[in-house]
Amino acid sequence: QFEHLLSLWRSECSMEADEMYEHAESASISEETLIGDAVGRLHDELMDGFTKYQNRLRHFEVQGEESFPDLSLPLTALPSKRYGKDVWPMGSRDSRLGDNTPTSLQLQQLARIVTFLLVWGEAGNLRFMPEVLYFFTDLLLAADLSKYSKGPGSTPFLTKVIRPLYNRIFETWYQHVKVSSNKKDAKKVHSNLEKFMPADCPNYDDWNELFCDPSRMCESLVLKSGTKLFSLPLSERFANLEHIDWAKSLKGCKTHREVHSIFGLFYAVHRILF
């Protein structure tokens, strides 16, 4: 994800420089602040959904303690004016460190961006569930990594969190997957799903909606020991993601029935026929 980050950052630097040039009284560009300001622009665009998600979760904590890292708080402050537009505050520079030193807020914004991209890079098919990625990102930002077990081979986050969750999703639809003659995945669906999905069969939207609703999520996510994830201190939750009982946690996540009927075709063309 390093090259991806640099590409996004360079793009924001270019747009920031264009606006500086357009609105500056002189044609000079302040390169000392350009990179830092571009971080703010990138954060505004890439992390806006995450910031709103994090703010919603704050109101649904089952514990009465402070439940989210302080680094999110300045990002929800009143916006400042830049080039006549409302933007998130970039913070003030520390004169003791020099004008070209990144502010604390800029470093926090960069940390949030990098963390999200790392989670996104490992997520695979879970990228179809953006709120799940927001949830993982939030816990990782607040995690006490000294309590996170590490192992050889692939990263523990991929092997102990992403794969178990995806395996549970995979097992809902498919029996197995093999490599076909053209070297592509050939997935075998369950026999009762070959013709059509039953009305109560969950899909990516249904699983993601569980993570969109903080009250349901707090009640649903349980560890294999039976302990609710949200009963643990915030700093310990990321380390316990590998212990979640995904089968039990995702059970009943579908809140509606998707009924397949011939009347759907009728409703689509009835105005033409009648």
C-alpha cells in the first residue's frame, strides 16, 4: 500500500498547489506547507466516511469510559476557512520545531490514512463491506499492540481475523472452491442455492448492515468464550478479534426477507402493457 499512498498523496499535492497558485497574490507556492496541507486534503476525502462512522459508534459504547482515541476529536472541530472554503482544521504549527515540521494533527491524520489503507489492503473480498473495514480500522487505531499475538508466515491480521470472517461468509453460500482448467476459481454453491437464493439467505449487504448499526453490533459480537467483545476495554478489542465466534455473531444478521416472485416482472412492465 506504500505506492498507493504515495500516488494519492502526490495527487493531492498537485491539487493543493493548483489552488495555492489560483488564490495566491503572487505566483509563488509554499512548498514548506504543501505536503502537510495535502495530508489534510487526502484525509478529508478518504476518511470522511470513517470519521462519521467513528463518531456514531462513540454514542453507543456499552462502557461508560472514554472509548475512542483522542486523535479523532480535533477532526470533528469547527472547520476553518482556506481559499474561501470550509475545510477541517489543520492545526497550528509549533514554532519551536520550525515552519516545515508537520503538526501533531497532520501526523494523526496520516496515521489514520495509513492504518485504513493497510486494513483495506488485507481485506480481500471483505472490501464489499466498508463498515467492517471502518470497524477494524477504529479498533486498530486504539489497540494495545503489545497484547496482539504474532506468528510466522502471513500477517496475523490476515490469518486470524480476515480469513476466519471470510470463511464464515464463504460457507454460507459455497461447499468448496477448486481451481478450474483455465486456472480460475470454480466455486461450488450449496445444492439448495443452485437455482436461486432463499428469501432468508444473507449476503454482503446484510453482513455489512450489522456493522452499520452500533446497537446491534455491540450486542451481536461475541467471543468463543461467550464474552461480548464490547464488554472489553477498547485497547484490548483488536487483540480479541481473532477469538470472535463469527458463526454466532453473524447469526440472524438479515433483518428482512427478499422474496422472489414473477410479480416483479409484472411490476416492471405493467405500465407498458396497460
